[in-house]
Amino acid sequence: MKDLNEIGKMLMNSSKADKIKAAANSPEAQKLSKIIDARSVEQAAKSGDMATLQKALAQVMSTEEGKRLAARLSEEFNKE
């Protein structure tokens, strides 16, 4: 599996970088950032703690903001 930093660099160097940045700065993402514990998620990602990551994702997806943000990102990544 690729290192998270490597994946991040690949995404930021892709043609979708502006869309990813816009989504990350959206009102939905800003509200979600107050709901989740970013340090806990980062640590779980680095250590491969899938249970914690799944819990965080479920928490995000249980909100209307999370659903809207996921739909927005899905739409952007499925465009050609």
C-alpha cells in the first residue's frame, strides 16, 4: 500500500487538485472538521487502524454535510 504522503502528493499533482482544495475549504468540510478528531484520524491512518478510520468515516457520513461532501467528491472524481 502506498504511503499516505505519497497518495496526497499524487492527488495534489492531479488535474483534480483545485477541486479537492475547493471541497476541503467548503462550508461542509469546515463544519465536519469540528466534528472529527483530526489527530486521532491522522494517527489511525499512519498506524493502519482501520477500525478507528471506519468509525470516523461513519461519523462523517451520518451527517448531511458529510453526505454532500462525499457526493461532491464522487462527482468530481467520476468526471473525465
